[in-house]
Amino acid sequence: MSEPTPDIARWKIFVVIPTYNEARNIADLIPQVLAHPFDIEVLVVDDASPDGTGELVDAMRQKDARIHLLRRPAKQGLGTAYISGFRYALEHGAELVFEMDADFSHDPKYLPKFVRAAATADVVVGSRYLTGISVVNWPFRRLILSVFASQYARLITGLPMTDSTSGFKCFRRRVLETLNLAAVHSSGYSFQIEMNFRAAGKGFRLAEIPIIFIDRYVGDSKIDRRIVWEAAWMVWRLRFGLYRD
């Protein structure tokens, strides 16, 4: 017997946005996210940004109860920021939890498309490569690295995905409740792969939707060589079961 289609119009949605020095983007991004006609809220997880991102979001929060802020004492990595955000969203009744970048590389216009896809999937990933290469403004070297990383992860882990490193995605509540979030080891690219792998391993349904990824216009990229090497080794650990709940 198939599962009945949920009433997605009634879902509480949390969009989790980790930040570090995103003051020039976040004030424009949050209103665009909240403009969608859902029961939608935004959680910013800020790692003590010296540019005042946390203070700016706190001021916005005072005027709109749909805006939430978690302030962490130092830069602690993307993966731990999302884990903290997931726990907060679950505690506040979220049925659907998004990951989203603060720099407009993830366009808020795609949020309704994700929500519709989540009616029949447990994890929905915004793919830059589902219908060819849909990336704008990236240097050729970075584009090749990203394409290679996704193909590499697919080959080693067996995940049937075109873009397993994408950070624009959403989870249904039951996924995050089922996974042992304390056992997630990685950050950066590898955090995205590990979450997909763990969800698939628990039998959850993964789906991809096409997006156009536009590289940030303002601010600096947070990708570095350490993050790339972490992802390269982590997929083998997943493959051989070295990361367990």
C-alpha cells in the first residue's frame, strides 16, 4: 500500500543557513526566503562573524518572529553548524528542513520546487548536473573539481546521484529523527555526501531536482584544500563501513 500524499501546504518549514562573514548578503536573502507562501521560518547559524552578520540577523529577528539565530562562539565548520541547526529545527516543530547557502548561489526561487518534490521523497537535492552542467561564474578549475568530486563519490559509494556534494537540499523530519546526528563525522563537501549516504542506508528515498547554481557575487568562498581532501578520504570510510551509528 502506497503512502498517502502529505498535505504539504500545512508543513512547517525551516531553512537553515550557516554564516560566516555574510553581512552583505543575509539581509537581502532572508526576506526572499520568507516571501514564499508556506509556513516557513529561517534559522541562521552564525560562527561569530567579525563582520557583524550575527548582530544584523539579531536586529532582523527582533522585528520578525519567523527569523531565528544561533550564535556560536567561533568558526566550527559547516557540518557542525548544520547539525546544530537540524536539532533546533526539530525542537521547533519543523516537518521539512532545508540546507541553504547565504551567498545567493542557492536561489530562493527553487524552494517551492523542493517542497513539491518532498511530497514523494525523503531527501531532495538540488543538482547542478542533472540536466547537464548548470553552473554560472565558476572558474574552470573549480567546475572540473566539482564534477569530478560528484562522479568520484558516486563511483565509490554507489549513491545514484548526479550531484552528491550539493549543499542545497531538504530533509523530511523523519530522516533527521532517524539518523544518529551525533555520529556524523564530516564537514564541507564530505558532510553532504555522508548525509546522503546515511539516509540511503536507512532506506529513505532520495531525489534530485535541477537547479542553476550561480557563484557568489559578494564575499569570499569558504572552500579550501583541507575540505577537498577530507571528502576524498571520507567516501572510502563510508564504503568500508568505518563510519557507523
